[in-house]
Amino acid sequence: MRFVAKLTVILTGLLFTHLASADTQPPARWVSAGGALTEWVVALGGESKLVGIDTTSQHPESIKSLPSIGYQRQLSSEGILSLRPTILVGTEEMGPPPVLEQLRAAGVKVEVFCAAAEMTALQGNLQKLGVLLGNETQARELTEQYERRLDGQHNWVAQAQQRRSAPGVLLLVSHAGAAPMVAGVGTVGDWLIKQAGGRNLATHTGYKVFSAEAMAGLSPEVLVFTDRAQNGASSRDALFRENPLLAATRAARDNRLVEVDPTLLVGGLGPRLPDAIKTLAKAFYPADTALNAKVTPAQ
């Protein structure tokens, strides 16, 4: 009995020591770089852990009041360290590398995720985030829900293509009137076009600046565009003002113009993309050929 009593005292002491140690541990303080990744952190219940986000992280609305760490490709170690983070999560798009090394040297855990526009990358990202947030079950559920939504959309597109052929599409990303970049193979823009049942007329890899002549020469049936500085009619007007030859394309003549929220295209496959695919698919296969749509999924 004395042995049992002594053992009980020892185990009780160890338990209280462990609890006391846990209470003194600082709360997890997360900084996130990459719009889609930040959205997944929130979706997995990690919003309360966020103490800073990059400029591409704009959704949901509730995170916009968080301190900014700047653009994901041009991070500053001083700005990030001032937030006293315990972990920085971001895609391989974040940098520059010397800043990441400075953060690691300062004791910040740096976790790099894949920004590839592929379902296997998304599956891996969600699994990894689920482990980091202690929410692996929900991560699996979100992955399964995402796959089901894509399967449903693929079926819709397959039926639509029985009635009409896939339209030739260009997706243009511009900023404050600068020459637009065209989304090529391997980009989220390319993935979005193809998932919605379109044919991406651009065959290069990544994003590339095209001349207005080159874009018009591809004769797109649908123009998908975004301007990081403008939105609405002003964005469309700015595109044609800076690239007047586009106004003569079949897409412009038929008024088949679709505006996309630029934050959908950053940081890999995000949680709002299935809604964007649904909207784009209806734009690619409309009941009426005249269309002037805007892809701004609910936050």
C-alpha cells in the first residue's frame, strides 16, 4: 500500500508539473504568406492563431484587420519578427530565401507548402496543415468535400460539351494599366480555365507578358481578366484602353468578358475555387451567347 501511495504521489506531481509547463508555453502565433493558404488556415479553425498576413491574403473579410507582412515574394524579417511569431506558413512562392533563413535562425518555424495547381498538392497541403493545427479529421473532410464538388462540376461540363464545343479562352492578369500577363500552363489560371471546360489558348508555362497584337491574334472566344488595382467597369475599360486591339476580338464583339477576383489565383488551389469554376463554366456554356460576368465568390 505504501508503494502504491508513493507512486500515486509521484504520478500526481508529474501531472501537475506537465500542466504547469503547458500553461507557461506561449500561445501559437501564426504568420501566413499566400492567399489560398491563409484561407485554408481559417477554414481549419486557425484564424485565432493568426497574428500577421501577407498582402495577397484578403479573404475572409475578418482577417483584413491583421497586421501586414508585405508581399509574399518580398518579405522582411524585421517586420515579421516584430509580431513575435512562432511559425510562418507559406508556399514556395514566398521569399526571398535569405529572409527565411534569418527567421529560422531567430527560432521561427518556417513551413513551406506547395503552390502547384494540382489536386495532389492540395491534398498534401491540407494534410500538413491539419497536423500543424491539430485538426487532421477536418482536413480530410475538407479534401473529400473539395473532390466531390469538382467531380460534380466535371459532370456538368461534360453534359454541356455534348451541346457545344469548348471555347478558346485567354486569362489576363494586369496591374494598374500595365501590360497584362497571360496565364499559361501550370498556373492556377490555366487550371481554372480547364476545370470550367475551356481551352486555354496560351501554351507557354507560367505567366507571360503578351503584346496586344499577340493576344488579339489568338482570337479568343472568351476573355477572362482581372486587374489587381481596379474592378468593375473601370477594370474592363482600362484593359481595352491600354490594349485597343482586344476590343476587336470575337470575345469583345460577342461581349463574352468575365472578370475574376485576382486573389483566387495566388497561393495554389484555394477553398473558393469550386465556386469560381461553377461561375466560369456557366460563362463558357451560356444559354445566351452574350455574357458579361464577374467571378467574385462569396467570402
